[in-house]
Amino acid sequence: MFNKIIKLIIAAGLIAYAVYQFTESNIGNGIMLILLAGIFIFLYFKNEFILLAFLKLRKQDFDGAKKWLNRIKNPEAALVKKQQGYYNYLHGIMVSQSNMNESERYFKKAIELGLSMDHDLAMAKLNLAGIAFSKRRKQEATRLLNEATKLDKQNMLTDQIKMMKDNMKRAQMPNQHYGAGGSIRAQKRRG
């Protein structure tokens, strides 16, 4: 994996050599070099290991995704700010099944760094709402859930949001139903 600055230096070098090829009337070589430079510029903004980790997650292969993410040794040096957000977002998703506190830390860091797609931001806030609700912070959970609802413009998370709202309503209901028959002992005393 190349550092993000090295990717730009390689792209600039390829473009400079492509211009030289154009001046030497080797147009085919110049076009090929510009396309190659375009790949390095693309990989500057979209890290290759994060793309591979997303592909593994799509197949529900958490171990494979973790393997690709672990290849990024220094995220601050290797990734642009948005990609650092996705790095933390992916770690938050993978850790959410085992360690809620660490997952919360990753999701908050991802939101702080920024995610470029609204549905990813909505998913991060929905996960944070679930964590806040499980820690009995209902006001924070409600606020995050409302933010996730606003961000979910394509209705991709509608079912999950509805399920979370139902769980929150169910938790606010009293556990005991008064006047609904009472206990067996009370019925025996009456009879």
C-alpha cells in the first residue's frame, strides 16, 4: 500500500511522462499513461483496502474484511479524511457484535471525520442510537434516531428504524398490567 502523498507523486510523474510522450508523437503511450495516472488519482480518494473490505462485508465475510482493514497500518498517513471516516465506520460495524463500547467510539469517530454518503451516515447514527438505548440514554437515542430518519432519504433503513422505534416504545410501557386478573393467590383468597 502506498502512502497518499506517494500516490499523487506517482500520478504527477506519469502525467509528466505522458506529456513527453505526446511531444514525441507517441499518442497511444501518452493516453495509456494518463489512464494509469487516473487510477492512482482514484486510489488517492478511494483507498484500495477499504474498497476490498467493503466487498468482503457485502458477502458477510467479516474476517476477510478485517484482514484487509488491518493492512492499513497508519490510517492518518495513508487515508484522506473521508476515508478515515470509512475506516472507523467499517471497524465499528465489525466490532458492534462483540464490544459495544469500542463500537460506539468507532462510530463517533466516523461521524466526526465525515462519511460521504447519507445512508452510511444514517447507518452510523442508527447504530449509535441502538447503543445509546441499550445504555439507557433514551433522549440521546431518540435524537440520533430522528437524525438517522432524516438522513435516510432513499428509505433503505426504514425497517430498522421502525423496529428501533417499536423497541423504544415497548421499553417505555409498564411491565405489569393492573386490573388484569391479578395473581393466583389473590384469586384463591377471593374465592
